[in-house]
Amino acid sequence: MRNRWWAVVAVVAVLALLAGVAWWWRTLQQNDFQRAISWAPPDAQRLTFTDWGDVRRELGVEIAADAPSGEVSAFMTRAFDRDLSSMSALPESTEVMHERFGFSPATLDWELLSQSQDGAVVVMRVVEGTDFEELADRLEGLGYQRPEDEDGVWVGGIDLLPRIGTLTPELQFLALDEGQRVVVSSDTQGYLEQALPAVTGGEGGLDGLDEVVDASGEPLAAAVFDGEVVCGRLAMGSAGDSDQDQADQLIAAAGRVDPLTGFAMSAQPGGGVRVAMSFESDEQARANADSRARLASGPAPGQGGDFADRFTLGRVTAEGSVVTMRLDPLAGSYVLSDLSSGPVLFATC
């Protein structure tokens, strides 16, 4: 009996080891975008990602930790002009963060904003070599209450932020994870505590969005929506009555349109924008590749004018249950920021 018990223990130990090795291998193979999404709270429905390190490389900019505020401001202006900062929760906070916190979009590796019906959380990955003890001392000096446990929540609150400077409410409560090299923040303590296991405990990741995330490659900035959000907020439901009537006519002429299960729009290196849309089946994706291409080539009710005023539609493909579209923005257009907030005809459900 005792030998059988030890055999069971050995099997469980081996399975746990194999699971750990598999997790480590998957993590090693992930790019920054995939890794960030894998740390999102499981209830997240809308995510926005900015790879600040790659944005700086795209713009040919290097910013030191002690760079003056004018240099930081100039970088953020260039990022805005290239439509590479609109997915961030932090642009208006950047200069104060850089000076007072010791990290900001000017120096972060990347940032992920996750939003759900219950709350929002920002995951900020700092650069390798960041001194977390120094970071903790900075926060305490700014007025955040140091938690009893090192993985606890630093309490700031709405009254503290104005004393520090112009900061987004998402920086009211913070948590530090030196092992993952991240600072996690939220505007509510309860939701931050609820979301932390996704980052610190490996309990993150979203069901049903892996396909559009993988199809987005290694973006500079991206927005990701689950089916409920894209069909309820991004699509034509947010448009006025006359725009919805026009949309109905355009959709009827375009052909078959099926509900989306996931949606991602991303700014790619070199200036292009990629759209990824997932469907219930491969057959739906093939049919929708044609209809969505027609919708993306004509009028843009709810946006005004035509989509051709904003971008040139490039290659549209269906691979498996995912349709991808390449959009080449015209000079002076802000395709990612404009079309990630709706209403968007080609994202209709």
C-alpha cells in the first residue's frame, strides 16, 4: 500500500514538473505582445497595448532615465503624431511619472491596459536592471503607503495624486513585482488585488482571443476586443439612426456577415495597420473575408466620408477562422485611434 502511495506521489510530481516545463517553454516562445496579453485578468474584455521600447526604436529615440522633461515631451509628441500613443493610459502622466516615479512611457518596455465590467488595471513592464528597492523608496517618498507584504498594494488614493502632479486616476493604487519586472496599477484597490494573481501567480490569459493576438504579430500598439465588446461598442450599435440605416444598406449589399468572436487592430512596424477578426468557423472566415473587404472599401458611416479617405486597403486573407486585413494609412490620418473607438462598419456583427 505504501509503495502504491509513493508511486502516486511520484506521478503527480512528474506531471507538475512537465506542466512547469511546458509553461516555461510557452513563455519563452512568446513575444512581448503575447506575454502581456497572457498576464491580463481573465475577465478583461478590452485591452490596449503599447510596446514603448519598440516605439522608441521606430522613432529612432533613446531617452535616459534622467533626461529633461523637454526631451520626454518631444518624444511623446512624435509618438502622438505617428498614432503610436493612443492605446496608452499614460500620455498625460508621462512627464510627471518620468520625473517623480523614475519610470514612464519614455523608458518602459511596454504597457497593457485591461478593462472589464468590474474595473481596469495597467501592467507596466520596466526595463531590465530597474532597482525595485529604489523604486519602493520613491513611492514611499511620494506619499504612497508601503504595504506590510512586499507583494501587497501601495495605497495612494485620489487625494494623493494632485500633490504629486498631473496623473491618471489609474495610478492611485500600485503593486510591485520584481520577479516579473512589472508595476501594476488601478484606480481601485479592490480590483487591483483581484487582478494581481493574473500577473504574479500565472493565472492570467483570455479565452477565445489567442487567434487574433497571434495574427497581430509584434505590434507597436494594439487594441483587442472580445466578441461582446466589439459587437456592442465598436460596431455600428454606437452610431446614430441615419448612419445605422446607411450601414444596413451597405451590409446587405456586401454579402454574408457573421458575428465576430474577437477583434484586434494594431499599428505595425513601418507604418501599416493590421486588423484581425476571428469567427466561429473557417467557413465563416472565408465568406467574411470578401464581405468585410467590401465594407472596408466604401463609405464609413459614423466616421464620415469614406474609408478610402483614411487608408488604402491592402491584402485581405482568411487563414483558419481568422481574417486579416492590411490598412495603409494616408498621410495625416489616425487610423488606429479613430477606428479602435467606433463605430466601425467593417467590424459589424
